[in-house]
Amino acid sequence: QVQLVEFGGGLVQAGGSLRLSCAASGRTFSGYTMAWFRQAPGKEREFGAAIWWSGGSTYYADSVKGRFTISRDNAKNTVYLQMNSLKPEDTAVYYCAARAALTSSTSPGQYDSWGQGTQVTVSS
């Protein structure tokens, strides 16, 4: 069980970059996968990227692959989402999530812990 807090959202022009941070607290994270989801107004929550905390393996949704990079710093208990070449379609509230398993999932219902969300707005 972990608690998550996101940082780094804001307003950016199309083509620009942002880095989101997710600070995690708890007993241990070695058995977890971490992920970023996003939700635009009137839309369902959408999977973006996931990482295996211990081993560092990653996978991405097609909508962000090649533009976004998920990473983690084990010593700081922090997961990051580096977002490059941002598009207006990326505008959403971004959520950090944790899953108590060694494999990742694209389904929000499979994640145990969630952050409060941070707004990312990409202007034309």
C-alpha cells in the first residue's frame, strides 16, 4: 500500500515539454508497477505509460509512444513522466497510479493506489 502525490502539471505550448513527478510513500515498492493515466473532460480515464519499479521495464500506449518516457528513481521513491512534443490532444488531468504486482496493466480498475491528479494543458 502506497500514497502518491503528483507534481509538475501546468500550461505549455504545442511542441513543448513538461516533466511530471510522482512521489510515493509506503513500506516498500519492490513488488509494484507504477503507471500514468490521464482523463480529459467528458472522457474515460486512459492509460499512458507503466514501469516495473524493481526492474525498470516499461510499456506505452500508442498515443504517447515515442514522445513520453516513464522512469523512476528508486532512492527517491519517485516516478517521472517526461512529456515531449506535446499536442493539444494531450490536455488532461494526469494521475499517478500503483499496482501491487510485478506486471503492469492498462486497466484503471487493476491499480490499488492513486494520486490526486495534476492538470496538463497544451495550447495551440
